[in-house]
Amino acid sequence: QAYLVESGGGLVQDGGSLRLTCTAPRTITSVFNANVMGWYRQAAGKERELVATVTARGSTNYVDSVKGRFTISRDNARKRIYLQMNNLKPEATAIYSCTMGETSWGQGTQVTVSG
């Protein structure tokens, strides 16, 4: 399994923005480049939810609730993915985790949006 590290979470007010980063420092670049990468989130007491994915070629997909506000991107040379989250709402409060091919997972980073 790949070693994934998330960062960028924190406390933000309703309507604020955060940018999450996920790195794969121990993964060979070609392996990273070949995988679909994604962000999931899990709020307290709820099931884990897919937020966004980005393919090796940069095609993206989002859950309906974040469309138009969140943007996922990847930097293959740096083996990183990002999640830019704008106009955050309290219901976005959750632990956000990145995944490589849905076979490797990071520990997650807490995002808290105060109302």
C-alpha cells in the first residue's frame, strides 16, 4: 500500500476556504501517475462519502453537494493532489482522507466549519 499524507485541514468560518494537500512521498512517480486519486470524507456518525476524484489524465468527478465549490487537481511531478474548497458550509465538517486507487488511504485531516 502507498503511504499518503494529508495536510491543510483546520477550522474555518461558514463561507470560508481551505486547500487540502495529499502527498505520496514513497510512491514511484510512474505508479502515482497511473492511479486515480480521490478525496473522501467522513463526518461523525456518518458513512464515508466520496467527495471528488481525478484520473491520471486529469478528468474530474464530484459529489453533487460540492460541485461548483470544490476543485480537485493533481501535480504528477510532485506526486500530489489538492482539494480547493470554497464557500464551505458547516455540513462539510469531517475528516478528509485521500486515496490512491481506493486501495491506499491516508490518515486524514480534520476540517471544521463553524456556523
